[in-house]
Amino acid sequence: MIQNSLEAQKQYMNLVKDAEFAIMMASTLHSIAVGNMLPSNVKSIIVDINPAVVIKLSDRGTSQAIGIVSDVGTFLPLLVEELEKE
């Protein structure tokens, strides 16, 4: 656990700097924090049961975001099922 917020932000930025795709699920604060660090060309999927979170993240100035209002516990098994078909 990183207790220093500046150090945590540096770690996040290091992890997402080369990202081309991001799935942000269920953790509002973490999703918003990471979403704010992603370049606008990163394709993003936002999954949250709270529509306000989905709107906030998908409306951050990118056309590369898809928002899904759903419980993550419902979404993940469906995602796994679809991926296993491939």
C-alpha cells in the first residue's frame, strides 16, 4: 500500500503511460484517477452500477470511451464467456 499520494500518482502514471486500452470497473475513485491520467487516444471501457460514474468517465473529452451501466459481478462472467468463445 502506498500512503503518499504523490508517489501513488507516479506509480499509476508509470503503469498507464503505454496503455492502448483500459477497462475501469467498480472503483469510482480509482477509475476517475486513472481516467484523468490516460491520453485521449486510449480506448476505454467503463463499467459501474452508478450511471453518474459512467457518464463522468466517458465524457472526459474522448470519443474512445464506451460506458456500461451494470453490476461488475454480472458483467465479468459475461465478458469471460464471450472471450472464451474466441
